[in-house]
Amino acid sequence: LEHCLDELKTLATAATPQSIKAEPSHNRGDYDEVKASMEKELALAEQSGGYAGAKDIARDMARLIHRYYNTVSKEAASYYNIMIELESRAPSSKNAQLQDLQEASRSNLECGNIKEGEEYLAKIQILKKSLLGEHYSGQARDLNDLALAYLKTENPAAARPLYEQALKLDSESIGVENKAIAIYLNNLGQISEQLKDFSQAEKYYQLALRI
């Protein structure tokens, strides 16, 4: 439930950006005109050193594309990536950085840019720890998301310790006999198999079966 509320809050914020000058319509010509105008504004802002403004325009363009197509889009993800790149030239508050990274990671992961999504998820964890404390609420979910990204890039060795951390956190919060814990254990069993750590895989599967 907490995860769903977080997602709804992010979507609600993304759906109504304040700085977009015109809303996209279903008319392709109108959309192209608005997009072309924003591309010019982005180029001018970068050339003039107005990096904060350029960052906002890049974000708005990504949202514009997502709204027009109502689907995943590598083009939208590319503008989110521009926005993140500009952060080093125009740093914003940690809360603003967090929201930008969450949008950028979601867009990249959805369209298959796993490496970028993975990088942003790692930064999200660092920011959340800084803002909310070392063991913030929802950390297990974030660890899961990052572990899944590592698995998609065929890096089970990096994924396993993240799943193990998430298992520890959720075991403490929801109890070791919860069915959700069995899912963790099964995933860890599969990862251990991939790593050819068969004795550890067997232990995880046995624990999952017991639950």
C-alpha cells in the first residue's frame, strides 16, 4: 500500500508540470510544434549557460512525450538523462533531485535502458539515506528494485547481497514466517544457483518450502 501511494504521488506530480507552456493535444501537428519550440528553448538555455532552466525544459519535454504517446519511450528517457546530466551544473535540493531521479529511473527501466536505470536507483538509495536515515521506510523495496536491475544486466553477484539486505529488513518488519519472505528466499535460491553456489541455494529453497 505504501509503495502504491508513493507511485500515485509521483504520477500526480508528473502529470501537471507547471512550466510547460502548452499542453499536447492528440493533433500530431500541435504536438510537433510544441516539441520543436521546446527543443529550441532547451538548446538556447544550454548555450547561454542557463542550466537550471535547461534542466526544467528537459524534464518537461520528457513528460510531454510520455503524455502524448501514453507509453514507454526511449526518446522521453533520453530527455530525462539530459536533465540528470545537467544536475551537476545546476544543483537542486535533495528532495528535488530525488523526484527527478525517480522519474528518470522509471522511464529508463520501462524502455529497457537498464544501465541508466540501475545507476539512478543506486543514487536514489544514497539520497533517501541522507534525507530519511540509514534505515528508512521502504528501503527493502528500493533494494529489491536495484537487485532486479542488476539481474536484468546479468549481474547476479551484485543482486544477491541486495536481496539479502531486503530479506533482513522485511523479516524484522513483517516476521520471518510471512509468505513474502518465502518469495525472497526463492529468489535468493535462484540467484545462488546462477552463481553455482548450490549448497546455499538449497538452504534458501528449504527455508522457503518451510514457510
